[in-house]
Amino acid sequence: MTEEKKTEWNSNLAFMMAMIGSAVGLGNIWRFPNVLYSNGGGSFMIPYIVSLFLLGISFVLVEYAVGFKFKRSLARILFVVNKKLEPVAWLILLIVFLITTYYVCVVGWDFIYIILSFTKAWGSNPDLYFANNVLHAADPLTGALTIVPNVLVAVFVIWFLAWFIIKRDLNDGIGNVSKILLPLLCGIVVLIVAFSLTLPGASIGYTQIFSPDWSALGNLNVWLAAFGQIVFSLSLGMAIAMTYASYLPEGSKLVDNAIIVAFSNSGFEVFNSIGIFSILGYMTVTSGIPFNELVTEGTGLAFVVFPQVFNTMGGISYIIGPLFFLCILFAGITSVIALLEGVCYSISEKFLIERKKTATVVCIVGFFISCIFATSYGSTILGIFDAYLNNFALLFAILLECIIFGWIYKFDDLIETLNSNSTIKVGKTWKTVIKYILPVCITGLWIQGVYSTASTADNLSLGVMLLLTIILIVVPIIFAKLPAINKDYYKT
């Protein structure tokens, strides 16, 4: 059997919406505000903007160029570059897939909170409610084998939605959903920000963005934090941009598109932070809790701090609360389908399995892995997975991609691909960034990530990480060794 006719986006708008939707995720909504506040406030915007150009746009351009030039899946691309590199592709895809399995669980928690927000069922102590009533948190001896029904149902719903979208044709599924959810997401954020600016004490919050601590610019950790935010915010190294760009028709303006996507993503998270900071400023005034104690990241901000805020808002919270959690849901779903697309594409292309069947198998396997996080000890295991996969595995994968496309592949071919139709051109400066500057920055991030992960890990965490390491070595080798059903797969 040979491969089917190549699928393409039916418009550049569909591609742009899908790309921006993939980038705008949970990291924009609840990670960026904390990173911004903790690293110098307004002065953080300087290393952030430098990182956006130096790391973000530069690496996105690599992924665009590679995907557009080869018009193949990641696994097949690396096989063509060098057949010994195919296991690296499956390593990257496995990392992405495992990240998706716990990311879906977090989106599932948010789905629960959409329902809770209509009645503010979390009560007067959202922290205790989240731990006891949502997660049913318990110790590893009993919790690891105890399924939490409400979380399991929520996880199933998110996996079902992801399957329902990605099993469809590219444009009918991802394309149409992105064109619907992204405008809705942006509309909700605009409403929330506009409302937040009218709250008493809003200025206490949003002025944090414009109050720089210039001494922070001399701190290396601040620059590493900026690079890290760009990596996670733009989903670098996850094969999303490469996969989506492979569906682009000839004549596409790659550089122009990359710049628009990068600035749209960054603009969203900065604008969203104005709303979040304003609401937290209001919370400071009404509760007397210091602002620095409210600015946290991750689940603490979304499922503890914001429910506390909504408790003080009165009747309007029954509108703002559901909109806030709906915003997280839309951002989460667009990211989930983007993460899964690259995995499904590589499996489908190598083994010639039709899109619907591939999506079904991938989502079923993903759901069963996600069940681990739907236990009473699941949130703890989720934290271990997140620390290991993001701080160690993903950064290592990005470093490998820099080396492969900067040193092993003929880099000048990528420059020609990018410049052929783009209004904005790239040249030797970009080549220098990818070959020299970017690997150094990523290595610094990786070393910091390994140190922070290893220094805080207990015996259980180390055991889980060891198991993940074995899986990340064995499974990619197996997938690379399996013979391709597609007779064109091995053609270079």
C-alpha cells in the first residue's frame, strides 16, 4: 500500500487559527502572570521580548520550514534526514503524548469547575474543597488504587471531545473548531479584562505589569525564566508547528505567519494578565490578603485563588466565574487537539491507518493512561510527570532538534524554503541563532530544569522518573524498528 493524497488546509486563516489556538493554552492563563510578577514585574518584559525573538520566533521558523519543505510527519522527516534519527522522532512524540495525558486531566478539573461555578459549590474554603471534594487527595498506599468518579467522568468527556474533533478531516475538525473556539476565547477574555478594570483596587494589580524592578535584569534566573515561558507558551519542540506547517499549500508566507502567531500568543498572555492582576488587586482590597500571596501559578490560581475571588464578588460572579472557567476549557481543548495531531499523523503515515482509526486508538490509550491521574493520588503523580517531562525530557528533545536541523541537516535549504514566498526574509543572523545561541540557551534551561527536578524529588518521584526514562528509551526504539506498511515511507 502507498500513502494517500496529501491533506492541506483549505485557507491560511484555518492554519493561523489552529496555530494560535495550539499556542494559547493553560500556560498563558495561569503560568505567565506568576512568572511575570516573580521576575521583576514590568522589567521582565525586556528579557521576555528578547526571548520571543531569539528563541520563540527563531525556533518556530525552524519547525515551519522543516514541516513545509518535507510535507511529512515528524517520524518520516527525521528518517529522511538520517535513518538513525527516527527513534528521536518517536521520543519527541512520546513525550508530547505523555504530556497530553495529564494535560487532559487538568482540563477535566476545569470542566468540573465550570459546573461548580454556577452555584459556587466550593463554599467558603475553596482550597479544602479542591483537595477533598474534587481530587479526594489521599496517601499513595490507598489513593493510587482509588478512582475519583467525578474526575474520571470529566477526563472521559475531554478525551471524547478531542477524539470527536481529530477523527474528522483536517479542515472539518481542527480547522473549523479552531475558527469557532479561538474567537470565543478571545471574546471572553476581552469581557473579563474589561470588567476587571472596573473593580475597586484593580490598579493595585495591573500596575504590577508596569512597575519594573530593573535590578532583576542582572539576574540570570530571570532570563532563564523568560526563555522557559516562551518554550512552554509557544509549545516549542512538540512537533505542532511542524505538523501544521506540513499541511500548508504551496506559496504560503511562512515567516509572516510565524511572526503573527508568536505576537498573537504573547499579546494574548500579556492582555490576559492585565485582567488577572486587576482581579487579584480587587481581592487584595476586599480581603486584606497581600498581593504577593495571591499571585500563584497553576491549579492554585485557577481552582483556589479565583474561587476565593468569586466568593467576594456578589451576584456578578455567577457570570464571570463560568466565563473564566469556560475560557480555560477552550484554551485547553485547542491545545489538546494540537498535541495529538502530530502523534496521530506519524502513526497514520507509517502504518497507513486511516485517520479515524488512528485517532480512536490514540485516544483510548491516552484515556487509560489518564486514569492514573483520576485517582486519589493522581494529582501528586501528575506533578511528578509534569516536572520530569517539562523540565527534563521536553527541553532535551528541543536541544536534539536544534542540533539535528542546525548541524546535521543542510540548514541553507531551510533559509531558501522560508524566503521563497515570505515578505520578511531571514538570513545568516537566524542561522547563527539556531546553530549557536539557541543550543546554549536551551542547555542552560535544561541544566536548571534537571537541577530543580532532582533536588526536590523524593524516593517515590525518583522511582516514577526512572520508570518514565525506561519507557522513553524502549518505546521509541520499538516504534522505529517496526516495519512500515507504507511502501513510500522509506523513500528519501
